[in-house]
Amino acid sequence: QKLFSFAMACILGGAIGNVIDRLLYGYVVDFLQFHWDWLKPVFHGGYFPSFNIADSAMSIGAVCLILDEILRVKRSK
């Protein structure tokens, strides 16, 4: 249950972080933004979509949740 707990903590922590940003600032503070000219055909102006630690935590949590389910199914066989 450690991987599942970690995944849920990441997802909930990220969601709570974004809610706090919305309550305090009225928007989510995105602080990591990358710009590469070779991305211009894919992303407007070559700017990769901005993200923050909360977004990253939720993504990591989702991957861990999927991994936990795969491992659980393998163990049950």
C-alpha cells in the first residue's frame, strides 16, 4: 500500500496546492516556462505549456497510481 499511498498523497497535495493558489491569487501560479524555437510548429511562439510543482506532483501521482494497479494485477495472478 506504500505506492498507492504515495500516489494519493501526490495527487491530493497537488490539487490542494492549486486550490490554495486559486483562493489566494485568483489563478494558479505557473513558474516553470520553457521556450525553444524548434517548438514553434507545435506550440504557439515556441513556448512549452507552463507548469508548477503541484501539476508535476499530480502527474507523478497518476503514473504511480497506474503502476500500483499494474503491480497489483500481476501479484494476483
